[in-house]
Amino acid sequence: MKLNELIQNNSSEWIRYTNYTFRKDKRGEEYLAPAEGADYDVVTPSDFAEQMIVDALNIGRVVRDETVDDEVRKDMVKDFTCHYGLLGFMTEYPLASDFLNGKTVCLRKSFLIKKESMKTSAYLKIFFPFDGNINAFADGAMAAVSSVNATPATLFMDRLPVYEMVFSRNYAEPLSWILDTFSKLYTHFHGCDMYRNVELKEESRATLAKLIGGFRLNGVSYRLDVTQGQGYPSVRWDFRSLINAIDTLYGFAVADEKNPLRICKHCGKVFWSNDIRSEFCSPQCRNQYNVYKSRRKR
């Protein structure tokens, strides 16, 4: 089954802007944020699930490759966000969806945020480093929603008010968080690929099994919906962030016995194929591989 068919019922539309820009805060931390004057539209992650996972994994691949220039990585991240949007870290880690109502936000375990809780104002500042108005909401008041140049598109989406902030023009995400997130995802995928395709000693397989088993989804939400007109309930997914959707979709893909996620035998890029015989990401890579192979035989 294709991923978009597996989760075709969802209330997890997302906002993407037509352009993003890199900015540095006072500490020199580099962020990615909507560019000034950029337009936006509403997208559904499940519509491009397969390519989105492939793009995320290929960013993770170049992060791990020390020979790749930083500007290349940044270009890939910017291209990703222009296609799919920012990852929505701000709504991914709070344990409570209504965290704006309190002075303290309790957080899920994450390699990005080590703390179990933070003052709501301090948490908001991570994602609004260029918005001085955010300082006025030290009590975590919901009034913060109206202060961040929110996009009205969310009025037409089945979303909580906090998403007005995540989809706003002032919202930004640390570049290092995006790179580290995709690098960690690729590390897991590479381990899965080795476990499937490489003959290993029992000790090495046990190590990989531990890595693979360490992948955890942070509370994917769903509900039963009877509004589809089919006479019986259907599962309706509620992804709280784009990274939550990516992790979920990736989990389904990497656990598929048909192994649709592949590593190109020539260039090493990740690609998607429903053909179990596929070894190359493109005809060009297949041809080049065969040319080099024939040369080596001479």
C-alpha cells in the first residue's frame, strides 16, 4: 500500500511559504524563517509522503558526509522547507497541546531539548528569536498568538490556536536542529538497510537491532471519524508537527517488507521504489555503474 493511501484521512494540513531565509540571532545561532514578502499555501503531507521522506533522508546523508560543503546542506534544507514547510518543533515537544495557558511547559524526552520543563516564555523565545513582542508574554498567556503576525490561513484548518504561531511569519527554527534531526533519521535508516542487506556477525546484528528498536514515535494521535460517508468509522490521523508526520510515515516505510526505501548502488542517494528489483535511483546512475563496472573488468 502507498503511504498516502495508508494515511489519506488526516486533519494535519500544514503551511509552507514560497521562500525562506537564513538569519542569525544575537548569539550567532543560525535560523531558518519565512522570507519577507513570501506567500504561503496550505499543503497536506500525505500527498507527497514518499518524496518527503526521501528528501529528509538525503539531507541526513549529506550531514554525515564531511566532504559536503555547508552551503550545499543549507541549500538542501531551504529547498526542503520551500516544498514542505518548517518542521514544527514548537508543537512537537510539549506534553500538553494547550501549553500556552501555563507559565511552565513540560517537555517530551528529546536529543534536542535536554530539559524536562521550561518557562513558557523561555520556550517561546527559542522559536521567536527575532520577535521582541514575545517578551511581553512571560506568563504564557494565549494573547501571544495575536502578537506574532499570524497567517489567517489557519482559520480554515482544524488546528489549535498555537498553530497560529507556528505558521506565522515570525516563527523560526534553528538550522542545527533541522540538520541534527535528519542526520539522526538517516543514521537509523542506514542501520535498517545494513540489517536487511549486509551479512553481519551476530554481535553486529545485535547492535543494529538495538539501534533499530530505539526508534520511538512521540505519541501519534488519531481519532475515529464517521464523516467520510462510508457507513463505518475510519482512522483520522492528527499529526502535531511536520516532523511527527515524517517520523510516522518513515516508520511505516522502513517496516514494509517490500523495502521501498533503497540506497542507490552507484551514487549512494536514498530513493523510493515499489519494484523490489530496483538498485539505482535513475537510469543515468545505472548506466554509469555499468560503464565503470565494465572498465574494471578490462
